[in-house]
Amino acid sequence: MFKKPALIFLWFIATPLVLATSVLSLSTFNKTGKLDFAADFSSFEVTATTGLDPQVLGVQVNDLRPHIVENFLKGTTLASYSNYIVEVSDKYGLDFRLIPAIAMKESGGGDAARSNSFNAWGFGNGRSNFNSWEEAIDIVGKTLKEKYVDRGLVTPEQIMPVYAPPQIETGGKWAQDINFFFLKMENL
């Protein structure tokens, strides 16, 4: 019925559409809003910061940040507090990576914190005590907001001279480590 040129023309139109549909259905968007072909297909999520419509291809997308924090803290004491860490970060207008990055730097995600101190962030040179992980996370978030962010100290390099002054003498190792942890979370 169809002539050869018509079939070839139809093939050139249909093939890209079929390929595009297949790629979209077999891939997810990563946290930057770009297609991620190596993504975990168990969920279809995009961060709230991508600016994408929360409905993509009829699938509800959620905030990926708790998942990123949980993967970053995997196997540590604080891993199960990932959702709360992101909530507190939002509450105080912090980069969601800051609280877990400092906890990882200061205590391996809470694993090296003094027993029952709930102090994974080295507050008071590690001598401060909190009543629970939730209380600690909230106080840490509030402190970072009031004593650092509100004063214009938002990058690890700006925070370090106040948070970890001896690290200046080490060439900024504290800030370098926090930036390394930020990068790790960006690549999860």
C-alpha cells in the first residue's frame, strides 16, 4: 500500500519519537534536573531546587535531598535522621549539605561522638551535650544560621575561621574536607 519513499519518510519521523519516549521512560532526572541514565530506577525523583514541575510524565516527583543525605551518611549513626536534617536545614535557610558534612568531618556521622552526648558536630570542642539527636540537629542548625549565615559566613572557607580556627594553620583542611563532602553529596 505504502510506497518505499513514504515508508522511509515515516521511519525518519517515528524513530526519533520512539527513541525519545524510550529514553525518558527508562531514565530519571538527577538532582540538577538533567537526565541521568545511570540513576537508581527504584524511584523517580527531582530536587525541589530544579524548578521542574512536580508532575513529570504523570509521575509525582519528590525532594531528593533526604535520599542524598541518607546515602551520604549510610552506615553512620545519623543516617536515619536524614529527613530531619533536611527539614532543619530548610527551617534555618541552610545548604542541606552543611549539617551532615560537618557531622562527617567532626565525628564520622556521629559514630565517634562521645557516648550519649549526641554531639556529632564537635560543639564546645566536643564537650557539649544534647538530650537527643533531634535536639542536637535543631540546635546545630539554629547556631549555624545565627552565628554564621546571618553574618554572611556561608561557604566552608568563610565558616572555618570561626568554627574551627586552628584549621587555618593547617592550610584550611577543615574547609577542604567540608567541600569534599559537599562534592560527594552532589555526586550521589
